[in-house]
Amino acid sequence: MELIRDCLDKQLIDRNGRKMGKADGLVMLIEEGKRPRVAFIEVGGVTQARRLHTRLAKLVASLSKRFKVDESDPYRIPWSKVVVSGIDVTVNVDAEETPALAWEKWLRKNVIGKIPGA
Amino acid sequence: MPVMLNETERSCAKNIRLRLLLLILLASLAACSSQSPADKLHKELRTVVSWAATSRMVGEALQNGKVLQGYAARTFEAAGRNLQEESRTIDKSADIPAEERAGAQAQIARLEQIVGQLKSMVEGKDNAALSQQVEQLKVEEQSLKSSLRGDSSQP
Amino acid sequence: MKKALEIALGIVTSVGGFLEIGSITTAAQGGASFRFQLIWAILLGGLCLIFLVEQSGRLAAVSRHTITDAIRERFGFNYFIFLLIILSLVILLVLGAEIGGVCVALEFITGVGFQWWAVPVALLIWLIIWKGTFSFIEDGASILGLVTVCFLVAAIVLHPPWKEVAHGALPTLPASDKAHYWFIVVSILGASISPYLMFFYSSGAVEDKWDESYINANRAISVLGMSFGTVLSVAVLIVSALVYLPRGIQVEHYSQLPLMLIDAFGYWGFILFAASLGIACLGATLEITLEIAYMVAQGFGWNWSENQRPREEARFSLVYTVIIILGALLVVVGIDPLKLTIFSMALTAATLPVAIVPFLFLMNDEAYMHEHRNGFLSNAVVIFIIGMTFVLAVVTIPLEIFGGG
């Protein structure tokens, strides 16, 4: 399987059929004598920003910490929970329980949720 | 080191060639755009005629109750503004003979006056005197149009 | 039977939603300056749009992914960001022009300056998107938009010399004002082939949950809908040619536009124009706002759907709120709506390659299209469009300077 072509940037869908971002990065495990393999799929703004420029990644990380949106490092999904099917990537997690929706939840609570009719 | 020097030299030459190309392009574009003074005056006068005709059409429509007062007032205002703008443009064009410039500006001034009157009449809801002003507009408009036609038949 | 109804609705919504300030203004300028000579440009734009829209629909139906999804997935995050920035900037200008169009329509009716309407109109747009569902917005705006059929009626009522009109369908060179002529050609093409139309069509297809069984319906809707819409644009040009040109009125200011329908319908022509402009532009603002927000959401992989409550897609809701504010800002500061329209249409033409080149690859990608990849004709047309848009991209700026009036 061609990782870049089949996995990177593909739509991630959680176990409930909900969209939870795209595969923003892949974390490889390189061991002596073994073929390199994918250990994790990485999701999140920091990873996205890093693909553009490292300084941008630092900015996004500091914004995230400043607003207490998501204190953790980029969210990583273990490869064991991943199923690549066609042009989508199904992930055996519940999106609501992962940090992938950190900004979504923060906005829901602090901004959008406060507007009438939401 | 010989390799690096060559690269610097090459990029330098490329820069010069690029700048020369840009210069030629700009010069040719400038040359293409330069209109004769007669053409320039003609173009500005067409805009003046356009606004005169617009004002006349609005005036006539207003008389026949085909447009709303508010719209008419704002259109006469826009016409006045644009006519003023045209007058300024013609004034700034030093390559147009002074006599022609003065003639055009006089015509524009007359139009501005009529349009201004129309605007106050509409705002004051005084539609009775409209027809007279609209007639005057027609006269000015026709004279401008015939002078434009005369211009374009000249070499 | 159900499919037939859907096709009918699809065609109706395409027609009702076709005209907006760009197509109206560019067609009006074309008619006022060059009589029927520019009809070919509108037809060319319409034809290109038909092919692009049909393909967008096919992509969405077969892959269940939108164009934006597919571009990120196939070309990577960096290209997506590049595309997003360029398209968003240009489409934002178009949004400003459309909001301006609604405000100008209100100015015609009330006499109150268009800038004052920017905030209330923005609020209206926001409310409709906040509370409405996709079909409500899309169908509602487009059915109301059928008022624009009045242009076709006007064109017929004014008895144009139909032979001359038919001649206009073939490209001819102008006797004078060549720069102005080609500038209007570029703006007409930019107004017809707007990227947001293709992108929105694919988003809509996914929202409506199209699948492979919709391929023929898609073909019918795109061909018939866009064709009838193009006829409306041609009608605007014909009316303008008959109303403005004989009087020597150049369409250089928005206040000259409502005069268009007075010859045909008298007072009701004035009202119909204001209603048509207002409704058509309102529909366009809704589509454009949603599409920019869709592009952001789809590219980043968020949950997106107009049919969900705002709290369930907080990021999507935030994005479209910001977009509306930015669009309205362009009108509040008083940028002339007509000038903004013409400028943004020309700029649209210039930035088309950025979206259409990757699109060509997608339409031939087996992973997305399965056995419904582009045939020879579809590919040939897209390649032609790419070539044409590269030419447009190069000539737009010089023409803007020398032919922009």
C-alpha cells in the first residue's frame, strides 16, 4: 500500500460514521533490520501548520495552549485502529472522545453555543 | 569556485534580460495606450452624452410615473457627480486644444445645471416644472451627439 | 417518478439561481456597447460551465466526495491551502459584489443609499444560513429567482431583429474599441465560469446524498439547467442592446441598470428589475458564503452540513459568520458595487486554472470515478478551458488597465 497516496490527507471517519478531520500526518516507526512502518496517523492543526512552516506550527501550538483548547501534543491514532477502504480511512474510535474535536468543542462551549438558536 | 561564479553570472544576466523585457513590454503597452487628443476628447464626451441620456430617460420616466422619486433623485445626483468628474478629466488633458476643452466644459456645465435643477425638483416633489428641464436636456443631448458624429467623420 | 421530479426541481433551481450581479452587469455592458456582437461570449461561457458542472456532479455522485475533499486528498494539504487562499480572496470580492447587488436593489426601491443596507442584509444572510437547511436555502432562493425570467419576456416583447441576434452567436471582431471589447469578453467569461458554481454544485450533490444512480439525472440537470440559465443572460444582453445603445447610454453606473426593463414593462419593469437583482444576488450570496465555508470545512475534514444545527458544527458556523462580515465590510466602506463586480469577474477568470487543472486529474482518477471517468470529449473541453483560462489570466491585467472603461 502506498502510504502517501492511500493514507495521507484522506478523510478520517470514526466508528459512528462522523467525519473527524483528514490524516494530517503519518508517524513512521523505523527499526533496525525491519521495514519502516506506520505507527500512527497524526491529526490536528499543529501537524497541518508544520507542513506549511515550522514557525507556523509553533504559533498554532501556543494559541492552543493559551486558550486552553488542547494541552496535549498532536493527536495520534494508533495504526491498529485504522482501516483504509477506498478513498476514506475508517478509524475505530469515537470522534467526540478524542482531542481531534478539541477546537470544535471549545467553540461550541464558548462562542457558538452562546448565540441564540444554535 | 568556478561553478558558483558561473551560477551567479548566469542569474545576473537573467535578471538583466528580464528587466529589459519588462521595460520593452511596458513601453509598448504605453505606446499602444496613447490616444490622440481627438480620440480622448471623443471618449470623454461619449461618457457625458451617456449621462445626459440617462438623466433624460429618468426624467421622462419620472414624468410618466415609471420610476420612484427616491431613485430618480439619487440618479440625478450620480449624474451630477460624474459630469463634474468628466469636466475635471477634460480640464487635466493638456494635449486637447484649449478651445475644444473650453467648449466641452461649457456644455458639461450647462448639463450639470439642468441635472442639479432636476434633482432639487424631485427632492422638493415639484414635478410640474420637470418637463421644461427634460426638454432642455434633450436639446443639449442632441447638440452633443451631433458634434460627436461630426468629430468622427473628420480624419 | 421521484427521480423525474428531482430532475425537474434541479433544472428549475439551476435556472432560478443562474443570474446574479456579475452575469447581469457584464451582459448589460456587452449589449450597451456592442449590440449583439458579444452573444457568442455568453454562449461560450455557458457551454464551458455546462461541462464543468456536469463533471462536478458526476464526481460527487460517484465518489461521494466534493471537489475540495478530493483536491486535498489527492494533491495534499499544501496545495489545498494555496487553492483556498487564492479562491477565497477572489470569491470574497465576488461576495462583496453580490451583497452590494442586494443593497443596490434596496436602494432603488427605498432611495436609501446602498451602504446603509449592508448590515441589515448581512444579518439576513446570516440568519438564513444559521436557521435554514440546505434544501430550504437552495430551493427557496432559486424558486424565487425565477422572477429573472422577466428578462426573457422583455427580450421577446421588445421585438429584436432575431436574424441579427443569431449572427451574434458567432464571434466577430469589433470595428472600434477593441480593448474594451475584449475586456468585456473576459468579464463575461469570468461571470459565467465562476469556480464557486462548480464547487457549490458538488457540495450540494453530497448534501443531497447523490449516488451513482444520479448520473443521468445529473446530466439532465446540468445541461438543461445551465442552458436555460445561459438563455437568460443572453436575454439581458438583448434587452440592453435595444434599450441603452440607441440612447447612447454606456452602462457605467449601477443607477443606469433599472432603466433596462422600463421600455418593456413601464413602472413594473422598474420594480421587476429591482426584485430580480435583489433576489438573484441574495441567492448568490447564500451560495458563495456557504461554498467558502464548505471549502474550509471540507479541506480540513470537519463535519459539515447545512442540515445540522450550528452547535454541532461550531467551526463551520464560525467560518461562515466571519465570511459574511468580511463581505459586508466591502459594501459598508462604500466600494462601488458595479466597479467591484466587473473587477471581481475579471479576476475570477484569471484564477480559474488553479481550480480546473487539478479538477482535470480528478475526473480521470479511477479511485474517485471508477468506471465513470471522463471520456475524450469531456477531457478535450476541460483542456480547452484550461488553455483559455491561462490566456485570460495573462491578458486580464493589461485589459483591465486599457479596456476597463
